[in-house]
Amino acid sequence: MNGKEGMDGMDGMDKGKLGAVTVARAALTRLMEPSDLAGLALIRVVGPVQAIRIAKGEERAGTETEHKIAGLMDEAGALRSWMGLESSMSRWAPRINDLAPERDLAVIRRLGGGLLIPEDDDWPGSLSDLGLAEPIALWCRSPYRVLPGLNRCVAVVGSRDNTDYGASVTGQISQGLAQRGITVVSGGAYGIDAHAHLGALAGGNEHLPTIAVMAGGIDRYYPSGNEDLLRTIAQEGSMIAEVPPGTNPTRYRFLQRNRLIAALCSVTVVVEARWRSGALNTAHHADSLSRQVAAVPGSVFSANSAGCHRLLREGSAVCVTDAAEVAELAGLCGEHLASEPTGATATHDGLNVDDLLLMDALPARQGSPPEKLSSVAGLGIASVLAGLGRLELMGLAERIDGNWRLRRGTK
Amino acid sequence: MNGKEGMDGMDGMDKGKLGAVTVARAALTRLMEPSDLAGLALIRVVGPVQAIRIAKGEERAGTETEHKIAGLMDEAGALRSWMGLESSMSRWAPRINDLAPERDLAVIRRLGGGLLIPEDDDWPGSLSDLGLAEPIALWCRSPYRVLPGLNRCVAVVGSRDNTDYGASVTGQISQGLAQRGITVVSGGAYGIDAHAHLGALAGGNEHLPTIAVMAGGIDRYYPSGNEDLLRTIAQEGSMIAEVPPGTNPTRYRFLQRNRLIAALCSVTVVVEARWRSGALNTAHHADSLSRQVAAVPGSVFSANSAGCHRLLREGSAVCVTDAAEVAELAGLCGEHLASEPTGATATHDGLNVDDLLLMDALPARQGSPPEKLSSVAGLGIASVLAGLGRLELMGLAERIDGNWRLRRGTK
């Protein structure tokens, strides 16, 4: 089964202490919006089980806890927006009655998935680069238990309203990445996202071809036109989200989802993007996480490439034109080195300047005597004679009755 | 006449000492190939008049002169290829009998041109960045006596076998540059070069629209298919070369010509270039002279854009998509700033995170009570009430019987 293992392998862990942690984190993903920094700080300080009790008002957080949260918010540069735990609790309170983590976990298990939590050995280490904004947990639907490491994941993103050109490049790059054993990560949306997933599925990577990172709950196929594609991804790749089943995708959640795509991948490739585009948001997340950003060039007359050209012009992205170049950016040192197109080599390659001057002076038909060549080429007679010998050896010059000309067939 | 002044204004200077210098330099351009570093060093050490006498064997160079030449060659990093003045003289000797500088100067004057020499006030200062490889003189055909300064010249270069796309972009960029008062410099060849000159001529720049830097003598129109274009350039722009009338263009002279294009311009734009292309040679010259290099992106499937993408990928070129962006690179500080496309602004631009969450939670038709919004948005009731007030003021939310929804027409 190539390392595939059903997520329901988690069943055993739901028991006992880890079980309680899983249930608590499942509940917290419903209680808190993605990147709720105060909530995430609370979880860091007291752990998920106590955090849910405090959020529910079953327990009070002491002054020391508040201080520690303030400290973490300060480190994350978010202290100014922090108005104390009570203010955060008023934000969580309206959702307390909706919590039903056991039901959510049962739903995801029925769909062949599970909840991946930071306490798991399989938790992607790349997400810790998000700092305090590291997600509470990841809801996953996949036959694969383990997400590939940072260097094995590349994000391929772009506009929803792609051009034919964008579709072709996306397909070729994604398929080529999958063939190289690289997992293509995208957002499951229409347009470039869909072509990225499709290309990856066609590439035959047996180590998880593609991951769709969703802005809403992974129990639904959104957008509905991508239902078949998303169903296939859930069966052959991985569908993941930090929000629980049943959650609507919202503008805010789309933007937060982009940070997850960026964090999971060593490279984010923007294939087509308008001057203002959600794909650029993913690119900026990648950049701020010190991940590599790449952009595919296109026609300067195509508005769908304007965002890519903007990234290139500002120096925020590297120019890539095929899967090999992307793989080289993603690869560990020395792995996946893109081979340079050799181009046609010309007959005069490698000639020294004098021999180049001499070759330029050689007539194509009627031969010239060395004295004439000396004047035309601007070389002393000794240099001409020595050079003619070298060019003759290289098959570039020939002698006819003491006169010299280019060998026939030489350009 | 907009600062136009015939080159024959030089007539007066041909008399007396400056006249002797002009004649000597005219002769030296025929005697020595472009970038003959030993020859150029000799001219620097003893001056052009004595240099021609030494080259002709009418005078002997002393040991001190040889030492000074060696010093200049050393500074230029070319000492290893220097085998003494005698060796250089053997290179010049075969051409001594061909020298007829007065005839060459008469030819160029008949064509409405003249010889520009470093001793002239109008000599382009930008060429001194070539160091020892600064040309001996420039043969010019133009109604303009003065070449524009570095910041007023942009090179637009590319493949001979351009695509329709390349022709369109070249035309737009060159015309736009000319309209901004920038002179478009190119090589007078087929393909991108020709479209660059044509676009510039169409742009209506009255301060010298375009300069063709030729690899051969400017008494002939080469390639012959460009005869009409080159004739127009000689009449409305400027045709220049460092080689004298009657000289054939050779491979070596094409490569040397490229260094002149690069040196004259603050920016070299490569519009279309294959993986191996002469245009890349110009770009490398520009780069080594610390001039700005720019490349136009294109389809990743077009072999004619592969060289441009190579420059972008290697970070040797800035991505440019129109004349405004090129002008910004060329411009003096603050001049020619490209205006950013504004793109459509969205109604949610500038909302804080809480109001964005709240707006995401508002239904489009049936209103929701604040308590429901509080749960859906994950915000405390106080934040919801304050946020609804703000959104109502901004025309984004409306109240219906105590319930709230998106204002009609809001997306």
C-alpha cells in the first residue's frame, strides 16, 4: 500500500490522555477562528484540555496565566490588539453551546479521515514556522497518515479565472513535480488550483500526489463544481483544513488557509495571478516565512500574468518555466538540478580571438592568400599561418592551390 | 531645428591640430580592430598622432612607452595576452598600405556625417566606462551632432527571428520610450532590432529618436533588407560605428558592437532571445558595465523567450512589461515613475479583522439577530454591536426589523 495507512489508525489513540487532548483540540478548532492568537497563546500556556475548561468558564485562569499569554502575544507582535482574557472569552462564549467534538471526530472518521494534532509524531514540523499562528489541529481526509516534509511539498497556486496558457503550464509543472516525487499543494478552488491538483494526480507520485488545503470543513466539497476532483483528492491524496466539519469557508478563512499552504511548502509557485489576487496573498505568506516564491512568466498583454510579473519585477519571486526548475528550488542541495538546455553549438565556439578574426576573414568560395588574410583580419602573417593550421585541423578551413577559404558546409 | 546640427559642422575643426588628431584617429580605426587593447594603450600613452607614426614605423617607441603600455594592459587585466609592441605592429603592418583617412573622412562628409572623437566636447562620456576598450572614434551619420547622455538612452535588443508577440511588445515599448524623450538604441538588424527602431521613429521624440550601432561601415545599409529603415535612421536618428566606411561586419565586430550598445545606454532591454543569443551578449556587456539589464517575459513555451527567462531566473535582469517600467529603470531619481495599476478595490478593503469576520457572517437575504452573528463570526456581542454600527455607516450592512444583513449590492 506504499506507506498508505488509514486515518482510522487513530482510533486507538483517542483513548486515555491523548484521547482527551484530541477531543479538546477538536473542540478548540470550532471555538476559535484560525490564527486567534490569544486563544492559541492560552492553549500554549495551559495546554488544550485546561484551555477548553477555561474557555467554557469551568475554571478560572490565574494572573500568572494572563501574564504568560501577554508575553506570548508580545513576542508575536500582537500585544496591542490584546484586551485581556475576558475580552477573548466573550468572543468564544457564543459558540460554547455548539461544541460537540466527539460528534465531529465521528463524522471525520466516517469519512475515512481523522484529526492530526501537534502532539502526534506525524504533525508537520514545517507548521511550527508559523509561531503562535500554528494551527490548533488539522482535520484530514486521506489514505496517507503522514504529510510529506517541507522539501517534498510545493504549492502551485493562481487565479480562479485562468487562461488556456495558465492551464497548460500548471498541468505540465504539477505533473512534472508529481513525477519527481514532490507533493503538489493547492487550495482546491477553480482555475489554477484545480489544474494543479489534476496535473499532480496524473503524475503518478505514489507518496501522496496532492494536498488540497480547504478554507471550510472537509466534509463538504466546495466549490461544488470541483466535487469529483475533491472526492478523488480525498481518496488518492489528502484534503485538509484547520476548521472542523460543517464550517463555511469565509473570506477571512480563505486568507488564513493561504498561510497554511505557504507554511507546508518549501516553494510557492504562482502560475497566473492578476495585479490583485489571492494567490499573491499566499506568496506574501511564503515570503514572510522565508519560503521560496516562484512565478511563471507569461504574455505582457495578459492581465492574468500581471501579478506574476509584479512579483518578478519586485524581486519577490524567482522566474520558473518548468517542473525541473521548480524542483531545483524545492530540492535539498544538489537534488533535482535542472539541466540547462544546451542550445545549438556554433562552429566558432571555443575559438580564440585571433582565430575568430581569421575565420571571419576567410572567403567562402574563391580562396585568399595568407597576405590578404593578414590585412583583412588585422593579424600578423605569423599569426595567420599558425591560425590557418589550427582551423584546418578543426575542419573549418581548407587550402586550394596555396589559397585559403572556409571549408564547405561551415557557417 | 530642435538642436539638430549637421555633422559637417565639424569641417571647421578638421583644420589645424584638432584636424591632425581627427585624421590620425580616422586612420587608427582602420588599422586596429575594435578593442585592440595594445593599440588603444599605445594611443593613450603617446596620443593618436604619434601612435599612427609608430604603427607605420616612421618613429620608434621607447622602452618607457612599452612599459606604460604594459601597465595599462595590466590594469585592464590583459597583460598575459600582450607579447610586446613588435608583435602588435606585425598585426597592423598588413593594413598600413590601405590607410586613406582623408578619403574616409570625405566619404562620411558626403553622406552627411562626420567623425566624433574623444577630444570633442560632444564625445559621449558614457563610453569612458569601457576603460581601455573605449573606442578610438565614432563614425556617425545623423542630423544630430550630440548623442544623448546615458540616462536618455535605452537599448532595446533581441532575436533576429522574432515572433509576432516580440514584434508587438518591442513596438509598444520603443514607441513609449521615444514618447518619453528617451532615445532607443539598437543594432539595425532584422527582427527585434528593426521593430525597436521603427517603434522609436513612430514615437515622435524630437531629441534623436533612435540610434543604430552598426558592426560594419555606415556607408552601407546592412542587412540589405533594412535599407529603407537604415536610410531613415541616418536621416532622422543616428547611424554610428567604430569601424570606418567600407568595413565588412564580421562575427567579431558584431560582438564588439554589442559592447558599444551596452555602454551608451543606462538600461538594456532584451525583448526576445533564445537560450543562446547575441542579445544575451549585449546584456552581459551591460551587466559588466554596471548598467541595468531588463528582460521582457513571454510564454514559457516560446523558445524565443527562453533567453529572457534565463536572465530573469539567474537574477541578471529585472522583469519589465511596458515602456513606463523601462523608463523608470532608466530615469534619474524620481523621474518616469511607473504608475501602479490600481486594480479593482473590493468593498472589504481596509476593514479590521473583526469587521471582516462580521461581514463574512452577515447573510445576504434573511437578516440575523446580533446573538446569531456573534456565534457565526466568533465575536463577543459587544464587538458585534460596535461592528454592525461601523458597517452600517460604511453602507455595507443594513438592519431589517432588528435583524441584520448585507446591504443589497454589496459583494
